[in-house]
Amino acid sequence: MEIKGTGFTLRNWRLSDAPALQRLADNPKIAANLYNRFPSPYTMEDAEFFIGININEQPPKTFVIDIDGEFAGTIGLTFRDDVFTRSPLFGYWLGEPYWGRGIMSEAAGLVTQYAFQTFDIICLQAGVFSYNPTSMRVLEKTGFIKQGILKGAVFKNGHVLDEHIYMAYPPASTQQDI
């Protein structure tokens, strides 16, 4: 499956993505903005494991952001259990060489649209650490709404942080519909 953006393509995973995934993911600036389940340092074994759990998804929940035929980042959904089965987490990261080009805002919009068209979900949820206003802008440009700030809810790299919670809803709905 492919979704075309401006200067990039969202596509399925390939085993050949592992070297670029490992190289770009092994960056403390990337890991600083993600949950601790994202390994740092990021090894080739980590890359191969992640690709292995995502390569055969049908329909895909996680996409490669491909620029000029090469892995540049990833974006997708993490489905949850219990009362959250229809409100997956939305997450993404882009390799540092590609920052500042507007790629992620467009990719986030495309995946948000895809998610609501493809899955039986009521919303998407994204959390952003307080020191990452760039990611907050990405979500806001995509139509996510800030629902609130969880004060002191995150412990990352030895610091207590706030988490900003954003939600996106299907285009034809409002919060009252849900």
C-alpha cells in the first residue's frame, strides 16, 4: 500500500529498511521525544525486530515515510486493549536530516484520514512531552485538539515532565456524538 504526499510516500515496511531505520533512530534527539519503549541506543537488532512486527500488517497500521526511495521516518497507530480498543495512540518520528520541511504535518494528515477511513475507531490520541512544541504544532496543523495537560505525569531522562494530550475525531463527528 502507498499513500503519496508532497515529496514523500507513505508505504509498507521492507526488510531493506533496517539499515536506514537503525541509523536514523539511533539519535538521542529522537529518543528524547518518545516513550522509553523506544530503545536508545537503537541497534540493528531493534530495527529488525520493529520491522518484523510491522511488515505483514493487513491493513497496515504503521507506515514508512519514504523520501527518494529511502526510509526517512515512521508514522502510525498503536491499538490498545480494554476500553481503549477504539481509540488508538497516534505516533510518529522523522529522521533529523528531514526536519523543518513540513513533511510530518502532511504525513500526519494523510494517516489521520486513512485511519478514520480504514478502522472502526472513535478517535486518535497523541501525547507530547512539554518540551516538544514542534510536535504540538504538527498535531494542531493536522486538526488534533489539545484536550489538556497532564502535569508532572512523565518521568523521562531523569526529569519530571508534563504531557500534552491531543485528540482527533472523525471528520463528520463532534465530541458530543461520541
